[in-house]
Amino acid sequence: MARKMLKALALLLAVGYCSLLLSQLTHPLKIVEIRPVPDRIVSNLLSNFTYKESPDETSIEDSVNKNITLEDIFISVKTSRHYQASRLPVILKTWFQLAKEQTWFFTDVDNPLHQNQTNGHMINTHCPSYHQPKHLCCKTSIEYDHFLDSGKKWFCHFDDDNYVNIPRLVTVLQRYDHRLDWYLGRQSVNRPVYVNYQKKKILYFRFGTGGAGYCISRSLALKMSPIASGGRFMSVCEGIRMPDDVAIGFVIEQLLKVNITEVPEFHSHLEQMKLLPLNKLRDQISFGFFWKKNYKDTVNAVNVPGFSARYDPTRFLSLHCFLFPYFQFCKLIRR
């Protein structure tokens, strides 16, 4: 029986093969010639090609992050009547020109000249002009409230002795999702600080140095609102008796339990600016400066070629021309 079945199967296979052979003879197979695609077409295809992953949460967030633009950022600069005449002119001539609509200056006096030069972006906080913790907190509190009212996605604070590399700031913020809780900054000390809070606890936390700049996502800023909005931030400062940047770290790290994310591209005058390599300057977000009149050894500025130190003691003009040489005043540099 089994032998008969094998013979029948063999007969069927033979008939099938003959039919296939007859079909190929009567309908010859068409040979398709494969031609190489020109290099220019390949380049165009690759440049316009985006690898699409499955539409999970990560890919959706990445898409949102890359859509972050300068328009989504609220940039605040803290200044005062004691420094705005000497520090603001170089800022207004350089990096402010790249973010005129997004940058706001918070001071403690009416200043018609700079009000006109910034198109109304000078805000008189009416806070005291002294460099004491509660006075600094007064301005930061108002900066924070203005950010909440702006509806922007990111709050970035800087001081009036900072140069801000605006394009780099935008690029770095595109790494993070404003809908999540982000506290971006750079610590000036390598260990947590501690405070006595409500006379019964010693609390440890870290903070981003205000003189280097820090950024807070809108999601986190909204969570801070019950503690910090409407002037309540000043009460926090008074409670821990610390400056504004330390108090910001206290609210975020200690009270809200959100850790700072260290971003090494932020820099302040507490670092040695001259140690930044020339070929790495474009990658940095902020730079600091420190200089006292008649004290030659107290100069702390980025080492960049350009204008003379006498004409450009902060080196911000030279740095700006190094990063953006198309500005008109950069033509004055002797090559």
C-alpha cells in the first residue's frame, strides 16, 4: 500500500515539473536589468530620510523636543542700578541681538535709555538694589512670576555678567521634554549644601549656580507655583536665609524631590574662563566674567582672539565675533 502511494506521489511531481517547464518555454521569464542609482540621488534620499520607529512614547517626546525653538524660551537677566550702566551695553550689542523678543532684564530702577534700546524689555521690580539674599530673591521671585504669565515652555535665568550663546542654548534644551520636570544647571560646589529649616531639621540639597545660568521646564515651574509664586518665594529665602539660586535648589531638590541635571555647558566667573579651549567655545551655553578696576590680577575672562583687552575687557565682544563674525562691528578687528 505504501509503495503504491509513493509511486503516485512521484507521478504527480513529474507531471507538475513538466507543466512548469512547458509554461516557461511558452512564456519566457523577463530579466530585469539592475542599474546603480546615481550618487547625487542617493545623497538627496539620505538627506530627506528619517528613520521612523514605532509610535511609542519615546519617539513622540523626541518629536516634541526637536520642535522647541527660541520662541519657547523665556530668558531673564538680573541686573541692578549699580551695574546696568557698565554691564548691559556689551550684552545689548552682542547676544541680546539674537534674542530680542525672548530676553527680559529685571532691575531696580527706571532706565529710559535701556528701556528704549530693549524695546520695553526692562522691568523695574522696585526691589532694593543691594546684593543681599532677600533682595536677590525679590527679583528672582518677579522673574519667575513673569515666566508663568508668559506661557513659555522654558524659564532660563542668567546674570548681567553672562554671555549667552543663544543657538547653543536652544540646541541643548531640545534634548529635554518641557512636559517633564527638568532642573538644568551647573553646581559651583562639588557637595550638597545644608540648611536649618523651621528650626528643627538639617536638610541637604544641591543647586545650580545662578551666575552660570539655569533652566527650569514649565512642568516643574508649575509644580513650584504653590511654594514660589505671588511673592511666596521670598518667604522661602527668608526661611533658609540663603540667596536666590540656593533657594531655587532648595524648593526643587528638597521640597519637590526633583534632582538637578548637571549641564557642563553652563559657566560662571567662579571658574577659570581662560581654561576653556578655543575649539570648544561654540559648544558652550554661557560664559562668565569678573574684573575690578585697578586690580590687574582679578581679571577672569575667556581667552579668545579679537579686540584688545583695553577695548574689550570682558572679552564678550571678541567672543561674539568669534561665534558670529558676520556682525558689522566685527569688521573692526585687525586681522
